[in-house]
Amino acid sequence: MNKFNFKNLVGITSLFIASCAAYFSIIGIAMLFSGSKQSAIIMAASLELGKLVATSYLFRYWQDTKVFLKFYLTFSVLILMFITSLGIFGYLSASYQKSSLTDKSNEEKVQMYESKKSSYVEKISQSKLRIKTIEDLRLSQERRLSEAMTNTFIARNPIQLQEIQSQTMELISTSEKNIEGENKKIQESNDEIFKLNEGINQLKLSGREQSDIITFKFVADGFQLSMDKVVKWFISILISVFDPLAICLLLSYNNIIFVEDKKKII
């Protein structure tokens, strides 16, 4: 009973893995031939079925099969395994590229926002520098007026004193307007920086939802490799045990049946 259950478990597992591999491969191949998608799906599905049947046939009738047919079927199974792996690679790569393009687009937007922020920060610095220059000039003019008020010679000349006062008041009034204008520029720049920071935070939050990209970034940083290279190796390792495992389990299932039949004969 246990052998029966295990035999069926091996067979079901083999078919399940083979079905998964076939699904991803068929979708991947269909993406390559999007102009004839339905035809490509039918073709790929038939080849996947043929691969499994050919594998079982070779195991069961290896001794009774002619050399040419053995060679051709073995070659076909190996080529179809490669095609299946290539289809899976294409499917997974396309999925990664879609997420990667979104991530790169977000990174470019963040860089653009950071560049704009730098521009606004520079404008704020320039406005603050102009305000300081205006304040220094106004302070200098106020000192001049104060010195004129205490200067005995100028104090005796009311026309000259009035002219100095008028110039000082005009300068102070102009300075206040200029300072007010620069402060307005600073406020506008701060408002723009706030909006840019909100945009950057939203982009970063949306990037965190891409858990696959975050995982690959973590691995890439850990091994100091590019993310594309990490993804390529990960997919390559995955497909190296995907369809080959299904074929090996199918051979194991046939081997169990062969051993059981042999015992029955004995």
C-alpha cells in the first residue's frame, strides 16, 4: 500500500512540476510570437506533451527501439527541455523587466525631484544672501544718518541733513520691499521643496510594494553585484532544476512501475 501511494506520489509530482514548467514555457514562447499567440500556445503545448510521452517511451522500450529512433527521441527530449527552460527564462525575465522598468522609472523621478530640490535650495541660499546684503546696506545707511545727526557741521546745515534723512528713509523703504520679496521667494521655494519631498516619499512607498525588487536589491548589495546579474543567475539556477526534475521524476515513476511488474513476473 505504501509503495502504491509513493508510486502515485512520484507520478503526480512529476506531472505537476512538468505542468508548471509547461505553463511558464508556453506563456514565454507565446510572448516571443505575439503575432500568432494562439498558434504558438498550441504548438508549445503539443511539444510539451510529446516530450513527456517520448521520455516514458524511451524508458519502457529502450531495448526494443532502433538506434536511429533512440537517437532522435533522446535528442528531441533534450532539445525540448532546453526550449522549455528557455521559455521559462523568457517568462521570468519579462516579469522581472516589467518590475525593473517601474523601479528604474521611480529612481529617475526621484533623481529629477532631488535635482529640482537642489535648485530650490540654491535659490533659498541666494535669497538669504541677498537679504543679508540688503540688511547690511540698510544698517550702513542708518549708521550714516546717526553720524550725520551727531555731526555738528551737518546739523547746522538743515538742507543737507534733510537730504541725508530722505535718502536713508527711501533706502530703508526699498530695503524692506526687497527683503519682503526675497522672503516671499524663500517661502515659495520651501513650498515647492515640500511638494517634491511628498512626491519622493510616494515614489519610495510605491517602490516598497515591489517585494521582488527589494529582495533582489538586498541580495545584490550583499554580494556587491548588479541586480540584473543576480536575477539572471537566480533564474538560471531555477530553470536548471525545473524541467529536468520533472523529467527525472517521470523516469523514476516509470522505473517504479518497471520494478513492480518485474517482481510480479518473478
